[in-house]
Amino acid sequence: MQEQKAWFLLLRVIYNKYKINIISKSHEKSSEIFVNKGSGAMKSYLSVYSATTYEKVIERSRFIANCAHAESEEEAADKVGNLMRFSDDGEPQGTAGMPILDVLKNKKLFETAVVVTRYFGGIKLGAGGLVRAYSGTAAEALDSADIREYTPCREVFFTVGYENFDALKKYLSQSDCAVKDTQYSDKVRVLTAVKAADAENFVSAARDFMAGRAETEEGEEYLFPFPLSRE
């Protein structure tokens, strides 16, 4: 089977700049678009959390989509670099890369790399068929991926005695936070991440719940991939 590939990478620039660059590249062409002027503060966005592979067969051609979170072109090359040596030459212009980019835009995904590889099965799909095949494969791959909201978070450290550890675990299990690390020494030190907007209430409620039996310390603020809430 002949192998052809179309790939698009949608990036969001570093957050200390005043513009958000959406950089889209394929082997057919390269363009840079400046949109959505920002204030420079960290902002939430949606992206793939873990790398995902999806495959489907259309008219005897195999379409394989790989998608992953990537914060730079270099990171995208590391994650899907084994596919970058191939070319998408041979597909009609505008039938592969742009439809994949449109999927990313419609799903409002940023910092997301998507690669769709086609193993030609001998039946021509036509321009419209190729658009539907590439966009459909990319969309279905992203539908099956673990999409998360990368949101500004605040680190909060809790230090408790072993006799109060169960109470702290109960509080954390009832809270909208992520437990990132637990260290055991003479006391237990737990590192959590909570949405920055909720950090003040989270810490205040913890102090009330623990009735002074836990020491709290706030750490760094950065973007963290929180699971999407299920309504």
C-alpha cells in the first residue's frame, strides 16, 4: 500500500506575550495567523492529555490518526516524529491538512498535534471523499482521546501527623483538587493542585475541616490538566 500523510499542528504561544499565535503547518504550505489579543495572563484552554491512536478503514484505505499534547513544534516532533519523515505529496491540495485544522478549531483545542496517515488501498476517494476521510478520522480520534482543561492552578501543601492523615484524605477526596505527591517522614506531606480561582476557599475550608490539625503552604501557580467535569 502507498502511504500518504497529512498533519497539522495547532499551537498556543507562551502566555507572557500579548498575542496568541496559532501556527498551522503542513507539508503543503506553512502559514502563521495572529488572533485574539491577550492580557499576558495565563488562560485556560482544552487539549489532549495523553497520546491517542485511532484507526479506521474507508474504501480499503487505512487511515491512522495520532494525536498528542504538544506545547511546541519540537515537542510535537518528539511525540510524533517517527511519522514526520513521510510526505503528504500526492493528495490534492486542501483535502487533508486544512480539514484536520478545521476539526481542531471546531473542537477549540490548542497545543494539540494531530497526524493522519493514509495507506492507499487502491480506490480513489475523490476530493470530497478525502476531506471527509481525513477530517472524520481526526475528529473520531479526538473524540476518543482524554481531553482536559489546562487551567491555572495553585499548589497547596498539607503537612499532618499520621494520626490526622485519614481526615486529610477524606477532605481531599471530597474536594475538586488533584493529589500530585505524598511524602512520608516524621509527618505526612501532601502536595495538591487546585484551580487558582478556588485556592483561597479550598485552603480556608481545609483549615476548618481539619480544625487546625494541618499545616498549609501555598506553592507555585501554573497550568495543570484538570479532567473535564461531567455534568
